[in-house]
Amino acid sequence: MQDMSELAIASGQIDGDSTSLSTATGARPQVVERIGTKRAFDVAAAITGLTILIVVFVLVAACIKLSSRGPVLFRHSRIGLNGQRFDCLKFRTMHVDGHAVLEKHLAENVCARAEWERTQKLRDDPRVTALGKVLRKSSVDELPQLINILRGEMSVVGPRPIVQAEIVRYGTHIHDYCSVRPGLTGLWQVSGRSDVDYAQRVAFDCEYVLRRSFLLDLAIILRTLPVVFAARGAC
């Protein structure tokens, strides 16, 4: 049976202009996430985090503006609940011409190209600024996603938010991914992050969807703190 992305691609409905993956495919009715304890927790956590970390936001924003040209925040289209696209927010960690830099680097470096095709990440990424390396290592670059959580686009815990090009890698498991909001942290983030290959990432996302509960979310949050402090798997 064709997977969800193949059906959509065949019909020409998944492209840069589409707004809903689930609407484009029609392969399964939209899954409406149950509103309750999880959403209430997300809102409370986002408001608390933004309030406590306001000074950190200001300091990081100032450092970014002073260290390199370009905006403070980086907005990137990601796939969310029910396949809806949203702008995932991060502190900018790359040079503004990062896409051209990456293409040149991959064209000239066979090992880097193989790593990118395998994980969609590079341990030695030429696009990243000196400050950006620090922000990524500490995961501070992801703090603006608290705004995404407050908007209802993300959750504190969930699958990592993916981009359009990654849909095909999920195959039929894209249904599972789209059934919940992507998270600021999740099983992948506390289980190795960049140290695991892409197939394992998909497996972690599917496992979370299968086992999800408020108690599991709390366990993942508690595991996230030492992982962030130790910078395990960050790049």
C-alpha cells in the first residue's frame, strides 16, 4: 500500500503552497487531539517559562544582534498537528546566507553529504555562527518555541517538529506524527538526539504516540534537564 506521502505526491497536492498535509491526502480523517490536562499544562508551562526567562531572552537577543547581521529569531515552516504548517521559532544560530553555504559545503565534502542524507544534521555545520554553536550546545536556541506552545502549535512534550522534506522518511508513520502536536522535548531528545540515526528518530516518535500519557510527559521532562545540562547529543 502506498504511504501517505506517496499518495499526496502522486496527486501533486503536497508542495510548498499546501497548508494541510491531512487535507491534501484525504488518507485518514483529521485526528483532533483531546483538550484537557496536557493543554492546560502546556499553557501554564509556557507562561511560566516566558516570565522567568525574559531576562535570558533579552540578553540572547542583544548578543545575536551584536555578533552577526540578520534577525534575532529564525522562523521555519514545520509540520504540526493534523498536518497543519506553522512557523517554528528559534533564536537565529546561522549566517543569513546559510542555505548557499550548506549547498557549497555538501557539494565539496562527500562525508558531510553522507552525514546530511543520513541524519539531516551536521556535527560541523559551516552555517552556524560562533554564538550559534553555544546556543545550540545549551539548547537555548529553542527557547522561543515556548511562544509556539502558547499559540497551541506545539506542546512541551511530543515528536520533534519536522520539515516538508522529511515527510517521505516517515512513510505510513506520518499518520502517527500528525496525530499530536510536536514538542519542545520528547523521547528523541532524551534518547541520544543527534547520536541516533533517522530511522531511530521515527521509531521514538511512533513510540511516544503509542504510549503517550501525562505521566510519560512528566518523565520525559525530568529526563530532559540532565540531558540539556550535559549537552548530550547536541550539535
